[in-house]
Amino acid sequence: MSPPPAAPTASPVRRRLLASALLVATTTALAGVAVTAQAAVPPPPTGWSTVWSDDFTGAAGTLPSAANWIIDTGHNYPGGPASWGTGEIQTYTASTANVSHDGGGNLRITPLRDGGGGWTSARIETVRSDFKAPAGGVLAIEGRIQMPNVTGAAAAGYWPAFWALGAPYRGNYQNWPGIGEFDVMENVNGINSVWGVLHCGVAPGGPCDEFNGIGASRACPGASCQSAFHTYRFEWDASISPQQLRWYVDGQLFHTVTQSRVGEPAWSQMTSHAGYFLLLNVAMGGAFPNGVAGSGTPTAATVPGRPMLVDYVAVYRRVAAWWAAAWWA
């Protein structure tokens, strides 16, 4: 059973005006558990197929595959909103100090602070931007991730995320949130919680209550989000009417948004284009962590060098029974 929605989250793309609505219950105590070893990309269950995946098995210290990933750099897209539209303070780089394989089957994204107090980190996005639910079928976006293993005052400003943006955002950068955004996993300030959020329609306001989005959160099952790997999954189900968007952590459903809740024209605007691209990043500071902390982040107490570890990212789909029958006829 999904818990009641927590305070609305903020998106790693938009400008946010988070205020008193972001009163987030702080965290449960962290359990001391060993990090689970690297796992292979799970094979699709019966009726599903793998659309795309990356297992991050590159040699230690190497960048992610250029065939799969674009590395974003700087403080914004060319012509896009400053500070990535969120108020985050770091500079994204293509340095292997910020983004690289760890040699053990994981990608690590590591925020660092330089001698002058400035922060660097990394943000990558898939080359492909055509991930969408097949007609009458289901799309699933999944990643096995350990959030940066840092909590309390030392975690102030950490903002890891795994998310998807509508393809028309590329080259435009002014058409958010109409093109759609699915936040599969967000977290701030080392809290033992995962947020899942939909952004759509117009801002401010609109059917997705921008700039907040339609979101929910819950604690990670068992071990904390920071101390162990967890599997974060988003499903876009076009096999039922009204269609559904669903968010899971370790197979446990915690958030659902229906087509009827979003309504028209917003639903069609975010589902009728070419598809979505995926993103992984660790931001530092910005409206979301600042809103939760009630003050500016990061602070002098924030500890650099705690990476987000990504074991794998995969996209699956299940086609409609009628489509499969026609294909094999």
C-alpha cells in the first residue's frame, strides 16, 4: 500500500518556488548494512522485452559509453535557464573525477568541492530519446541505485536523481513542463526517502500543480536509501483505460497517477511526442534541498566526495496481446 503523499517534490529541470509546502518529515535511523554486490541487468519477465540497457561494466576510471550517454556540462543548456532552472550551484563536468565507472560494475557520480569552495558534479542523459509506451502496452524504466552514502548535516545540499524528460525539450529548453517529466527517483539532504513525481501541463498551476508536480514519497524498504542499493522503477501503462503512471521501490508500489487525473490536453501533450530520454545526476543545492532544509545548501558542514552508484539502467516494454498476435501471424 502506498503511503499518503508527502510534500511535493521539485524537479531537476524547472524553476521552483518551494515554500512552506515542503515540510518534510526527517529521517529514520540508518541501518548499518553492507553494500550489495553488482548485479546483472535483470532479464525481462515473460511477455516483456528489453528495449535498452546499460550495465556500467567499463574499466575503472573510464567515462560512460558515448554510444549510450551524453555528458552535460556547465550551468545550463545553451539558451536554457540558468542553473538548470533549479538554483543548483555546482558546475557539471565531463571529468572522470565526477563521473566514471568504478571497475566493479557501477557508474559513480561524485560531487566534489574545490579549494575555493566551488562544487563540481556530473549529469548524463541517454542518446536515445524515443522511450515511450507501445500502443496498448506498457513501458518500464528501471535503475538499481545506491544514493550518496551521507546523512545529517554532512549531506546538506545533496540532490541525486534518476528521471526522464520529453524528447521535444532538446533544442528548445522553454517548453517544460508541457513535454512531460517523470522523476523516477529523487532525494535531498541524505533523508531516507525516495520521491516520485510527475510534471506536466503549464506552469505555474495547471493539472500537475506546478511548480510542485504530482508527487509522493516513502522510506526505502529495509536498509536505508543511502546505505544500500535499491531498485527504482517507473511504469507507463497504456494497456488499460484510463492509462496509469506508477512508481515503485524494490517492487513496492508507492505512487500512481491516472490519465483522468491529468486530463486533456496535458495528457496528450506529454504522451503523443516521440518519447523520453533518461537522466542521472547529482546536483548540489537548489530550491528543493534548500526548501527542505529551510536554509541555503550546501553548507560548510557538507562533506564532498560521496558518490551516487548506479548498477544498471534498463528500459523494458510489454506489447499489447493483439499487437503480438498480429506480428507473429
